[in-house]
Amino acid sequence: MIDVYSWPTPNGHKVHIMLEECGLPYRALPINIGKGDQFQPDFLKISPNNKIPALLDPEGPDGKPISVFESGAILLYLAEKAKRFIPEDPRGRYHVLQWLMFQMGGVGPMLGQAHHFRIYAPEKIAYAVDRYTNEAKRLYGVMDRQLRSHTYIAGDDYSIADMAIFPWLRSWQNQGIDWADFPTLKNWFDRINERPAVQRGIQVLAGLRPDGIRTAAEKEVLFGKTQYEKR
């Protein structure tokens, strides 16, 4: 049984979706990032960067327990363990890996900054809002163009690249996006959203996260001095 230490955020959801898609037995253990669970010593042992998700598999590649942090690395680990959702041939594999890295290095960080400056920042800084909103639109455009000639993000087969990107686009309104500008990407989004395993994955731990704007205490934990304390 794989243990996934997680929370219902885009990075958590991408791993929940993969586990539902590949059918590996797992249990989701909540790490409430608004309350600071991510800074607890036991969690830092498996996620030294104090970020969710993290994974603990009692049956690693050598038969011994292994822990993995960083959501992209977890997706790759699970794909190799399940032998699904990543091609075996080197060319196809690198097609998937480049789009997985695109999500990890671009889509996640840039859309996360768009969320922060458009919604959570204590003051609205026009330069920051414009910069990250425009970058979000640019990234959506990259994906829209890719999907004009491919069924899925990395080619003709559904892969961990699709699973990595999809959860981040669920908050398109918060990113200043108008789907009318990206019709091909919207079609892909709707197709992914209809997958039963995706629907199950986005419900994992979802009832634990309250709706609406975070409290001042949660904002301090996530964005204030608590985040930067030496540990």
C-alpha cells in the first residue's frame, strides 16, 4: 500500500489522478498546508522542501521502502512502477518528459504566481498582475498550438504530461483566462475532465479544504515568515 502525503491542490491532484488511473493501491494522508503540517519533522524527512505531495512506497524498485518528493518525480516513479502512461520507446518517452518538465518549470510556477498576485497578495501590484496574467495566457497559447496537431499534450496517447497539466487549468478563471481564446485546449480540458479516474482523483481529500479565501492565519503560514523560518 502506497502512502501519499498530500492536500487537494493542483500538485496533489495530479498524483491522486495518476494513482486512480493506474490502479495501484494507495491511501491519501492529509497534510494541511494552511495549518503548517508541511513543517513537521516527520514530513520533512520525506519532503525536505516542505511541499506536498510526497510518497512513501514500502515496495520500492529494489523491494525496499522508498520515499519520493516533487510531484513530477512522483508521476514518473508511478508510471515506471505501473508501466503505464509513459512510452517505453526512447523517442516517445522524451516527448512525454519534455511536456512534464514544461508543466513543472512553467505551468505550475507561473500559474501559481498568477493566483498569488491576482487573489492572495495583500496589495494589488499592477505590474505583477499583468506580468503573470500575460504569462498564463502565453502558456495557454503554447498548449493550444500543440493540441492542434496532437490528440494529447505529448502526442496521440494520454500520459503523465496530461495528468500534470490538467489540475492547474481547473482554476482558469483565477488566472484571467477566457476559454474562447483557446478552443483547442478547452476541448482537451473537457475530454480529460470526463475521465472517471480524473473525477475520482480531484475528489481525493477535497472535503478537507474549505472554500473561499484563506484566513489571515493560513496566509501567514503559506506566504509569511513561517514559510521562511530556518529548520
